[in-house]
Amino acid sequence: MFWTWSLTEDENAVPFEALVANISLAGLGLYSSEAIKPGTAASIEIEFLAANGMRQKDTIRGRVVHCAGRGNLYFVGISFAELMNPMLQPALHFHFSKIISWN
């Protein structure tokens, strides 16, 4: 999964891409080439390949709670403003539900 990041507190922010390391209903961890200061608000667009092979995406708001780096790579932890849910992130929530229920 890839995600596009934009700072909600900065209308001139340039989105960038990062790789999702993990995701839950409450937040996500990602690998980024950019250091992001904890406390930074974000609008996160997550693009993923659905089970039917089609690209889908959803947007969710959150706040950076952790950033640790080594060299040019940073692990960033983001807590969602509210739990991922089928009303606000229908495609992402459906995809996430399918993944955690696969046998």
C-alpha cells in the first residue's frame, strides 16, 4: 500500500509518497524519506490494490505520534483522528476487513 501525505496545517504543502508498514483501525505506521515532526496533523490518502485487482483509495485524517530515523529512512507512526469506519472510508474499511478475516 502506498499513501500520499499532505499537511492539513499548511495549505502550501506538497504531498509525498511513503510505504505503509502496518495499519489498524486506529492508525498506521509507514516508512518515509521525510522526517515528520510528532504532533503534525495530516490528511492521509491511502491507495491500495483491492482483491478484484482494481486500484482504490480513501482518505483519513490523523496526527503524527512518533518519528524515528536511521540514515535517510524514517518510521512514522500516525494515530487516526477517529477509527477507520465504513461510513467515512468505505473502500479502505472493506479491504482492511477482508484482510484480517482471510483464512
